[in-house]
Amino acid sequence: MDFELVRAAHAEPLLRQLHPSSSHHNLHFSRCTGDWSWDVPFVMHLPGGRYLVVGPSRSQIVGEADTVEEAIALVVGGLPPGCGPAIVGRREELDRLDTVPPNQIF
């Protein structure tokens, strides 16, 4: 795991409130804890110490970065509108919350 990348993500308040995961040296984020929301870009490693930010799907390239700070900035720039703290629950619950007007959530 790239601890410098993890530290940079943790230093960003918008990402610190999401549910992180690491797999195959990639750093993922989710808006729910029960499974993956798959609507947040994630960071992949490139040869030579560079980074590729993709997502939400692997076929959507957000951009390449030379530093962890640049990679994290690309992730933040690709967050979905209104992205808030991860919910404890599954994607279905997140989808329900996304369709309810904010003044109707109790």
C-alpha cells in the first residue's frame, strides 16, 4: 500500500468522510459502508511512481498525476454533487436518500 497516498487522502476532509478501501494497490472510496457506491473516482498506480485517477468506472479516465496531491485533487474534483459522509448501510439505502429532498430526511 502507498502510505503517502493514504495520508494525502486522509488529509482531505471530503475524502476522510468516505469509506476507503485498498485493492491491488488501488485506493477506492465509497459513500456507503455495506457495499460500494461505485460513484466516486479512485486512484490506480502507474509505472514510474505516477497515478491514474479513473471512475467511477474503470473506463472513465479522470486524469493522470505525478504526485499524490495531484491525484487526490483529481478525485475530489470528480466527487458526485452533494457528496457527503458515507452512510452506514448499502447502496440501496444511499439511492433512496439521494432521491429524497434534503428537508424530508429525518
